[in-house]
Amino acid sequence: MRLFYKLIMIDFLRQWNFTKVSILLVLTVIAGFLSALPGIMGWVAEIPALYMPLTDYLLQIWKIIVPFSVLFFSSGIIAGDIKNHWIRSILIHRITRQDLLLSKIIATLVSVIITMMLLGALPVIVFATGIGVKLDFNILNFVQVLMYFIFEAILFITIATWLSCFLNGFMNIFVLAFWMFLDNILMKGVLSLWMSNSFAGSVIIDVFFPSGFSEAAIVASTSGIFPYESLLWGFASLSFFLGIAIFSFSKINIDKSSD
């Protein structure tokens, strides 16, 4: 178990190279400056009676930040480490392929959560403080929404990991980005009414083009109702993609040349 935790830390530190740290630092500074600008310039007068629903704001921001951060940290997550022989050098130790795969998913998830806080929660707090309003903070609602987006991040990381098992280089993030585009524009828009009339259509939309966890976050934030159906579809999709990711990684050839 100690070796597994060490492996997670190694994968986490390997993700935060100089380029990624620099990019995220610049984005954090820009987000913080833009969120503080209204208060600095006095564009919004102080309105003590005004309350900002924190969870509602975070919901809209995290819907963008989570997919972006998954793409940012999951590029070539398997293919890159096969090409440079990192995976082969790790597997000569007492580590199973399953442990290695899960450590990569967990390390990437930690990076995504950090990005959610830096580019999501921090700017909202700075903005609210700058314009002199109070944040309407419901701890239960916040925890629910946060957990649902964490599960959505796990789902997208798992899909990116599975794609990287058979796509070279950074192609996994391009395919995943196109997948997300189809989900938002085509599957959930043009074809959703037609395909949702059948069981097969529902499976295609809710399992293969998953958005159950983000929908659960919306339901929990706006209505306060526990989103049983959305969570069931989300966990069904997560179980499916995690299963095929583990299977694909167990069959992959890790002795490919670095040329």
C-alpha cells in the first residue's frame, strides 16, 4: 500500500512539469485579476443585502473547468509513458498494471481538483469580496456539487486513459474533445429527443456520451432533490469505461520502441 501511495505521488509530480505549472500560474493570475477588477475599479457599488449563491456560480464555472483540466492533464497519459519506457521501468517492481493505472487516474484527479479550486472557487470568492457582497454558502449543497464534479472528472480521466491505450501521442485528448463536442452539440441536442424514445437510444446517450454526474450536480443545486437517476447513469458509464480501460491496459504492449 505504501508503494501505491508513492506511485501516486510520483505520477502527480510528473504531471506538474514546468510548462504546466507556468500555464496554470498565468491562468490563475489572470482569473484572479479579472475577478478583482470590478472591485478595484468600483464598477459595482457595495450592496450589503445582496447574496451570491456560491454553488450556482461554481456549477457554471466547473462545467467548463473540469473538461478543460482533464484535457490539460490527461494528454498522452498512457501512450507517452509507453513511448519513453516509463511504464516498463515501473512494472519491473512489485506493481501490478491495475495499480499503475489507478495511480495515474488518482494523480490526475488530484491535479484536476487543484485546478477546480484555483480557477473556479478562488476567483468567485475574490469577485464576491471585491464587490462587497456576501456569499450564500450551503455546505451540504456545496459538498454534493463538488463530489458530483469529482466523479465527472474521474469519468473523463478514465475515458482519456482508455483512449490513450491505443492512440499515439496526444491524440487521446483530441478524440475526447471531439467526443465532448458531439455530446453537447449533437447527442444532447439534435438527436436527444429522437434517441431517448428507445432503451438503446438512452443507453447510447447516457452511457457512451456520459453527462450523468454533471446533470446530478445541476439537479442538486437547483432543486435540492437527490438525483438518483442521473447518478445511476453516471456510475453505469463510469463502471463501463473503467472496465474497458483496465482490460485495454492489461493487454497493451509496453515494449514498444521509443522511435
